[in-house]
Amino acid sequence: MKPKVDATVRHADPGSDEPAIQYSVLNEMQLSSRWNLAPSTLQRWRSEGIGPPAWHIGRTVRYLLMEVEAFERKAQVTWKSSAGHALSESSPTAREDAIEKVMRQRPGRRDQIFYSGKEVAAITGLPTYWFQQKQERQRLDLPCYRLIKGDVVRFSIEEIFRWEVHHLRPCRSNADTVVDAPQPSANS
């Protein structure tokens, strides 16, 4: 039986001297694996306003590792307000704080390492086609390096992380959406 590896840490090739990469954003499967919960439990918690703040990028639900760790420290897994709103709300500076934390931990030589679209997708958990298809890269305005007359495309993990964090939008549960009741017409 294989030992379980933290889903947020990606290891370099055994023959390389490249250090392990820790990507500071978790997808739903990675968080459910980390907490040994079914993804449906996380989905239900989100709809009930329980759990760490969740974010969307595209159709994918993402969690900032920094906010997950803060949630774990406070042990708020079963807490929620009487109105069903999350007690664990994202701080107004969470995204900037996450970027700052990653940049402080970054090894000095890391900015010299570039990855293929397939490697970046494996590290980040984002869809591979976002990195491999030119139209998607342009549509999403993904930061990339085009080498050899544009035939070779490479990515910096730090730049992709900053791009992702800036494009995250808060998840809203249906309970948070207020629907206005129809107003009676003047004729009735």
C-alpha cells in the first residue's frame, strides 16, 4: 500500500535537485482528502455556511490554504451562526496575504524554473486545457512565456498563483441569494 502524500505538495523528479512545490490553493478533492470527508459533505457545508471560505475560478471550487489552516486552528468545523452564515469569513486581505506568504517562502532560484502546461496543471489542479490551448490562454489572459518563436510555451508557478488568486471570486450559496418578492402591480 502506498503512503498517502499531501495533495498540496508536488514532488520533483527523483533525479532532479528541484525542491518539492507546495501550491497554496486546494481544490475540493484535495480538501476532502486532507480532512477525510466526502466532497458532498464540503458541498453541503458550503450551502449551509459552514467551513472555510470557498472561492470559484471557472467552475472549480478552490480554498486558499492559508484560510483552511486558519479554520483548522480555530476548530470551527461544527460552528455556524444561527442565521446559517459562515463564522469563518474571508478577511478582506486574504488574497493579498496569501500571495505575500507564498512569495516569502519562495526559494531564490525558483523564478528561474519554468513548467509546461501539463506540469502546471498537475501542480495547481487547474484544467490542463487552460494551459495547453492557445485560445484558452488568451481568453483567460494567463501569464506565460513563449519561447522559440512562440512554439514553446512555459509558465512560472508563482505567476500562475498570483493570476489565480486575483481571479478567485467568493462562492455564494443559494441561501445567501436574496430574491425580491414580486411587487403588486398598480392595476391590482
